[in-house]
Amino acid sequence: MTSRPLLLLIAGPTAGGKTALAVALAEQLGRVPIISTDSRQCYRELNIGVARPSKEELSRAEHYFIADRPVEQPLTAGSYGAEAGTVLETLFKQHPLIIAAGGSGLYIKALLEGFDRFPEVPEALQETIRHMEPQDQLELLLRRDPEASALLNTNNPRRVQRALELVLASGSTLSALRKGHKQERSFDILSFAIDPGRERLYQQIEKRTAAMIQMGLKEEAAALKHLSHLPALQTVGYTEMFAHLDGTLDLKETQTRIAMNTRRYAKRQYTWFRNQLEAAWLDPGDLNATTDVILKRIQEHHGI
């Protein structure tokens, strides 16, 4: 057992049941706070399309990084890590245990390990790169840093653009910039990842996508369409609905595309978590049984 405070991480693929599990645990542990590690739920304007916790779930535990900033003020993984570190430092003065829950891998990494400081990118350079075609950005990146393709998803234009900015601004390579130095943390970490199984997860994704359409995702996207150029809105759910609003897709095809792209995102999450995160994997099918397993581990290792 240890006297250090404990950060309990609940990670896993989208639509897997992380929020329900985190809220149940927060109540069992005396309404401890929950810090979100989701890269989109922090924006006030995004609700249905990012499956933000419901009002009922938010009322059952104190949440951080949920709808706390406008979409025009982007939160990068690096700035999230710095902000979240400050929040943790404050909360640990009042609570011996805090829960972190979400599925954004880089945000989890920033919270658990911290990020190396990246160079500032001049606005003029950002503007020049923004006006390049995505394929030209990728080709230039790989000419300057041939190993970059092993470090990022080259099918993600925004990631390629950001990588190119860093490489050109620093004159270095991504691998050199990502030194992988873990920052010392003043708390212990206990990590769990949930896995309902692919078949059940895909059924949950289909069901949640249909519910989002029913709840008004189209109307939410229509109200945000003038902001569709922002990185936060270039994400699954909104991009497909923007295409529908442009007349490119009918509503049925839009729903199909959202579910399909969400499944693809879930696959990438599985890969990242299994390769990058040291965690015990649990099936969240029986919520009570799953919370009991986690509570027992907390008691065994930390006496909380």
C-alpha cells in the first residue's frame, strides 16, 4: 500500500461504456471527481455528436474538461496535459483518489506522462502550410522526415499538417522531437481498459448512432456548419452530417457512414491502447461486477 494519491484511469474504445463505469465508480468511492480525457467533449458547442455525458450523469459526480471552453479555443494534447496536471494538483489536496475517463490516446498520454515541449510555429509558416494541398503536405513531410510515417496516421490530414509544421519550424524530425521522456508524477496510476468485445461494441455503435440522429445531430451540425473548418469539427459525426447538409449524402447514408467511421475509429483505439497503455482489460457487460473488480484492486493496492 502507498500513501501517495491515486489516479484511476478508465480507458477504452468509443461507445464501450466508459462514462457509465466512471460515474458508478465515482459514486461508490464517495463522489470523487472525474477528469475527462476526451479531446472533443471539452467544447461547449459539441454535445450530441461527441456523446457528452448526460445531465443525469453529470449530476452524479463533479466533472472536469466537459463543456468548459468554446470551440474557437482549441485544446491541444500538450496544453491539455499542462492544464489537467494543474487541476490534478489542486484536486489531490482534497481527494486521495481521482478518476480519469475517456478514449483519446494522446490526451491520456499527456495526462499520465506529460509531453515534450514542441517549438512555437510562426503564423506565417502555418498559413503557408495551410494553403498546400494535403498530398503535397505529406510528400514534403516525408522528404524532410522519411520516418514520420511510422509515428503518425498519414491518412489524417490534420495530423500530417501539424507534423509538417513542427518539422519545418524545428529543422528536426518527429522522432527527435518526441524524446519520450516521462515526467515525474506525484501520484500513482491504476489503469483499466474496457473491452465489450467487437460484436457487442459494433452493435452499441449502431445503436448510439441511430440515437444521435434521433436526438437532433442534424440540427446541432447545422448550427455549427459555419465553424466546420475548425479542427474540433473535423471529426466523425460532424463531417458526415456536414456532407448531408451540403446535399452530398442522404440521411440514411449519413447514418451508415457515421457508424462505419466510428467502427474504424474504435479499431484504431484498440490498437493504440494495446500498444501504448499498460492496463488491465475488463468486460463492462455487468456494471456491478466490473465496479467490484476495480474497487477490490484499489483496496488491495492502495487501501482506499
